[in-house]
Amino acid sequence: MEPFSDQFLEFHPIHGTNVRLDYSGTQATRVESFANGVCFSKQPLKPGEIFLIEIEDKELGWCGHLRVGLTSQDPRSLEVVPEYSIPDLTDLGNSWVFAITRNHNKIIEDAEVLEAGEEGLDGGQRLGRGEAEDGHQEEAAPKVKTKTFFTDTHLYIDSVRIPRDKLVGRSRPGRFSHILDDLYKTNALPPTARRSRIGVLYVPKGQDLADMHIVINGEDMGASAKGIPTIEPLYAVVDVFAATKCVRIVQVEYGFSSLQTLCRKTIQKHIVHRMALDWLELPEALKHYCKYE
């Protein structure tokens, strides 16, 4: 299943008190403190549709990082936006949020994991490793990448098919950007680093149920929440928390590529690296688009 999405994804105008959105509604910046940075998608997500964001800026001095997830709480129904996504939003019920850490984001399937509902999953709970994000943690499972990781044009999660084109972040153009780009492609840099791209989506699993998946730089981290009810619309949750200062939404094209995208792909196919664009006789606006997108 390849979701067809013709909607331009934006952040909801209802958000945490310390968040400021840009004019396009696609960039969210926390302007004060380390909390009150909870944001939502403007529209509910469709099955298999990924809400993809890129970390644009960070702030030193805080412990903790970005948090993402899903909620069936309509932002318009909230009397006040919770200060924290974990535990404030999850305590309201029907919210599933995952704390992104420098390591240990991969979900390890375990036969002893309880089925959804046995521990109140339908009411929302904390997922991930939360407060001990940068502390001592158990050994992470080794990353396993198939031989097609770099050649597949799509990421497959069960029946869902997502174009890989936008899933991997890029460094800012510079002297060593070609080296940094390779690090992003191999997922060698921390998921919490600048330019890292993190997405959340839900995959249908039977009647009125779904699993929530987190995708980090083109790699599926597994089902971080199972058995989520889909009777009510599900909104994406992005908590611009602590060390994460600013994020922006990356639009993913599922159907036919736009003319801009086709031009960019054609140009990039014939150059060694995007920095070589500086030597081409092209409009500056087109060079900028090819470098950053």
C-alpha cells in the first residue's frame, strides 16, 4: 500500500506556549525554556502517511531530546496544551509518544511483550527510554541493514511503501558536506543531530487497529506502539523538547513527482556531489533547491 496524500502538511495553530511557527506553518521553534514545545499536525494523518520532520537547530545546556508520536486527542478540544508530551499528554489518554535518544531507538521484538491493552495502551503510556535518555542503558541491538538499503527506492513497512527520496537528511553545504552526507546515509550520526530526519506513521493491522512506527534517517525503528485504535482520527505529535530547538516539516511525495523534484533528480544524477552545482550555469534558486532538498 502506497498512501496517496495530496495535502500539504503543516503544524496545527494550537501548540505549546513556547512554540513559534513560521509563516508557512512548517517550521516550529521553541523560543524559551526547555518545555511547552508540544506541536501537532494540522490535519489527521492517513494510514501509511509519514509525518517527517528535520532537526534544524539545537540548544546546549538541556538534557533530553525530541519526542514524537500520535494522539487521537483533537488539539481543538484541549483546554490547554500540555507542558510535556511525556507524561502530561499521554496521561490524558489515547496518546502514544516516543522519546528519541542518541542511541537505543530500535524496538526489539520480544515474545514476552504484552499485547496491546494489557497495560492500558489504549489510554496512552510512555514509550521509549524517556528520562534516562543519555544515562546508562542496556546494550543496543546491532543494526541490521539489507543489501538493498542504498538501492531501494522505497522503504517497506509491512504493506506500506514510502519513497526514500526525502527520508535521509543532508548536511549543510560546505567543504566536508560530501563526507557528512555519507554518514547520514549510513545512519552513523546520532538521530538527535542537526539535519537528522525523523518521521512517525501508523500501519493498519486489522480492523480499526494499527501499529505506530518511527523512521529515523530512512530506517524503520520497528513498532513502538501496537494495537492503536484508529476509530478516531490520529494526529502527529512533535515535542520540541530540551536540546531540540527547531524542527521543520519535510514534504514527502507519494504519487507523481513534481516538476521541481524531477529537475532536481535529473541534475543530481549527472554530478558527483551536490556541491558541484556551484560550477554549473544554473539559476541560483535552482542551485539552492538542489543542495538543500
